[in-house]
Amino acid sequence: MERILYKYRSLENFKTFIDIILKNRLYAAKFKELNDPMEGQYIYRNGELNIDIRNQLSEEKNNLRLCSLSRINNNELMWSHYANGQRGVAIGVEINRLEYNIRQVQYNGLPYIQNHNLNNQTAIEILSHKLEIWNYEQEERVFIHDRHYINVKVKEIILGRAMSNYDNGIIRDLIDKINPDIRIIRAENIMS
């Protein structure tokens, strides 16, 4: 059985939420669309990587798309930052690990790149490292090259503690009509 990963979402763009539930897919962004300004940065010694190699790495990073997910569903900071202060949802999904390149993010700072360790996975390796301050996210990233969405199986919807009764009702009705097998859970039932 696949492990469930979570996408925290605001409901401000309700069409995106419906798209996820209806089509069982998640958007994969370019790294420059992400919220960490250090995304895609790496360290190398001056003169060690020539301009051609740096340009090649830049092109490889720009050709990648990624979807960021969390291994946890009950982190207060994640609910605050990505789910509109507990008014949104955490969408629990399963992803076929045989179909996608999925990497657990390492929170050990920027990667050090040298000429002798460059390969066709270097751009993915660079985008699999973040600064330690982000470790609360417990992130896994799904990488793709040739499309804008990754296929998922939506397993559960966790409703934020501050979600309005109206939104709660709409989501429950929507899930009941589209896929009643999706579990609906209130966040207060999972928060520790």
C-alpha cells in the first residue's frame, strides 16, 4: 500500500480544489513559482563550474516541474501558511512511486556541486535540498518533465478547524457526489 502524502490548500481558488477531486491530479510547478527564494540554489567553488555547466544546470532545472507534498497532516505552521489559517484543507493522496521520481527533501542547506558529481539527476538533486528552517514541512517532491500535472488517488480530505460550516457542508456534499470513498476528517480529530 502506498503511503498517504498531503497537499495543504486554501479554498480561495475553489476551482483548483474541484479539479484535484474530480480529475485526481495535482499541479506541478516550475521551481521559480515556489515560495522559497533559495529554491534551486547550490554552492560551488569559484572557477570549478564553467559557464556552460552552470547554463546546462539552469536549463535542466527550468525544464523540471515539481509537486510539493508533506508526510504529515497535523502541523500548525503548514495549516497556517498553506491552508489559509485552518480555513482550508489538507488533501491526502497516494502516488504511484513506480510512475514518478519522488524524493524526500533533505534539510541540510544548499547542495555542494562539483564537476565530477554532475549527472542527469543533478538538477533533481539540487531541488531536493532546502535550508533547515523549512524542516517542519517534512516534504517529499514529485518531479516530472513533460506535463503540468501528476496523477494521484485522493484518499482523504482533512477539513481545517476554522473552516466555516457553509464550506464544510459544500465540501461534504461535493465529495459525496464525486467520490464517496474519500474519507472526510475534521482537523481537530488529528491535531496532537
